[in-house]
Amino acid sequence: MLKTLLSILLASVIVNNYVLSKFLGICPFLGVSKKIDQATGMGLAVIFVMLLATAATWPLQTYLLAPNGLEYLQTIVFILVIAALVQFVEIALKKYAPALHRSLGVYLPLITTNCAVLGVTLNNISDGYGFIESMVSSLGCGLGFLLAMVLFAGVRSRVEKAIPPVAFRGIPITLISASIVSLSFYGFAGVVDNLFGGAL
Amino acid sequence: MSKTQIFIKGLIKENPVLVLVLGTCPTLATTTSVISALAMGLAATAVLVCSNMAISALRKIIPDTVRIPCYIVVIAGFVTVVSMLMQAFLPDLYEMLGVYLALIVVNCIILGRAEMFARKNTVGDSALDGLGMGFGFTLALLAMSTVRELFGSGTWAGYAIPYLANFKIPILTQAPGGFFVFGLLIATVAALTSGEYPKKNSFDCEGCPNAKFCGRDVCAEKESEENAHA
């Protein structure tokens, strides 16, 4: 059991990294990665929302939608739950934890339309994970997102100082550097399988 | 703006992917083959046209303060319809697109057009705008998937290309190749159109359709920093 959980965690942090190999959550990855502190704030907020969203959507799917044959409403229900949840968390944080709200709050509304959050909840269902496995997988995906954001913020601070050809300035050079960071994660493929003897 | 202009602007001048850089997730994820790119483009176009028309028709009824949740419900409804139709009639493509089909809901192009165009214009204009933007999106996906499939697997839409099949660069069909080809394409468009079209030089808030309803503090913070530098 523990071995399965650990392999799910490691696989979602490094091998199936949501940003760098599944292309989910590219907008915040490219948009909020100019500074390391902003990247960290966004990453932490995403982990938080992913865990909450999974905790809310998994029981909904298992105990409400699936028994009543309402699986086709999955997309609508999940996006609404996530949007409402994010609003609610923001209000709650503002009232009860203003310090936390100041550091994470600004990133919360951005996350509603982040495809990584909706993606992780949908993937957990389609992978047939149980509740604990889903939570671990969400934690892993969130950590992977944070890792990618922080690493890329570091890379970008160096790229900002370079002088690329005119046509490559701005977005193109950012994408090329993302490609190289993604290439480095590509090297992890197979690591988890070898560690756990193909336990996946 | 004439009807043709509304339609044409999405194709090249304001191409949602290559000029405005929106909808990057599906662009990178579904362009490994021409077939899946085409399917993604057309599915998103169908959702975009329908949601643009519905939102434009409802523009006087939807209260301004809760418009974003309303738009999301409308869009999610059409995404469900399109994905059920695909599951029934094109099961192979449905399997191929997988989770990305459901993720059309959070595609910024669709929410962006609702916010920027459909809520201020008539139903007919909104449909044209959706069609133009959707075809622009499909065109960009086709261009990118052509490069990735031709050089990555030596085929085009499944047909083997004689010479290229012997010199494949498989990494192009993988994640790193996606970022790389996307970067090259945007650079090409920037080089070809330099100065002619308004182009965004970096990912920042003004180009993001979410900026209007996101925590503007991030954008404000960024602006004040930029002003401090200047």
C-alpha cells in the first residue's frame, strides 16, 4: 500500500510532471514565473487548491454522480465546485488568516481557470484511484507544479539577461528555455518503474 | 467593423495562438499528430461558436457581477454536448483527445472571447467572431502538428512521407519538442509580421483574458514595479 502511494507520488512529481510533460497549467507556468517568490506563492496556492478540489470532487463523483448515472455532468459539476471552492477559500482566508491571504490570496482567483486543477480531478477519476490515492496524486501533481515553477523562475532570471535574436525576444525564447527544462525532466522517465519494479 | 473583418481578424491578425498566445495547453498537448490537432481545433471551434452565440443572446439577462460563473456554466454545457457527440460518433478521436476534450472548458480563448466580444455584440457578429477565432486556432494547431508529425514521425495525417520517414527526430513528438516547435513558430510569425501587427512581447496581464476578473493585485504590482524601473 505504502509502496503504491509512494510510487504514485514520485511518478506525479517527476515523471508525469503536469507542466513539463502533460502540458497542463502552462499559462501560470509562463506568466507568473518571472520572480522566484511569485512562482513559489503560485505553486503553494495550486497545491492547496488541488488538495481541496480533490477532497470535494472525489466524494461527489463516487457517492452522487456515479450511483445515479450522472457521469456526463462531471465536467460541469467539477468546474463549478472548483470555482465556488476557490471563492469560498478566498473569503475565508481574508477573514480568518489575513497574513496567509496577503501571500497566497492574490493567486487564488487565477487558479479557477487553471487547467491543471480541473485536470487533476478528472484524471484521478479516470485513473480509478481511491480517495487516499487521489489525494496523494493531487499532492504529487501540486508539488510537481511548484518544482517546475521554481526551477523555471531560476532559469528565466538568467534568460532575462541574455540578448536573443530580435524575433525570439519575449515569448519564443521563454518557450525554448522551457523546452530545455522539460528535456531535463524527460531524463526521469523510467526511474520510478525501475525503483518500484513496475509497481505502477 | 464589417462582417468580413470580424471573421478575418481571428485567422491571422489576432490569431489566438500565434499572436495573442492563448490556449497554450491544448496547443502543446494535442499537436503530436495532425489528426488529433484537427479534432481538437474543430471541437473547440464548435464550442466557441455555440457559447459565443448563447452568451451574446443572453447578454442583457446575465447580471454583470456574476457573469463569469454564468459563462463557465454555458461553456461547460456545450463542452459536454460536444464530447458526448464525439464519444458516440467518433470514439477513436474521443479516446485520443482524452482529458483535453473536457479541458476545453478552461481554454482561455473561449472565456476570453465571451468576455471581450460576445457580451458586447450581436448574436450574428459573435458567431462570426467565434468562427474566425476557432479557425485561427485550428490553423495554428494544424501548422504546429504538421511540423511535429512530419519531422517527428515522418508521416502526415498517418501517411508515410518517403524521405522524411528515414530521418525521424522522435523528440519532436515528445514534450520538449512541443515547447521547442511552439517557440520557433511564434518567432517565425514575429519575424514575418514585425511591426505590422500589434504583438505582445511577453506574457503579461493585458493579453490575458483572465486579467479582467483575476486578482488584479498581481497585475497592479507588476505595473508599479515596471513604472519604478522606468
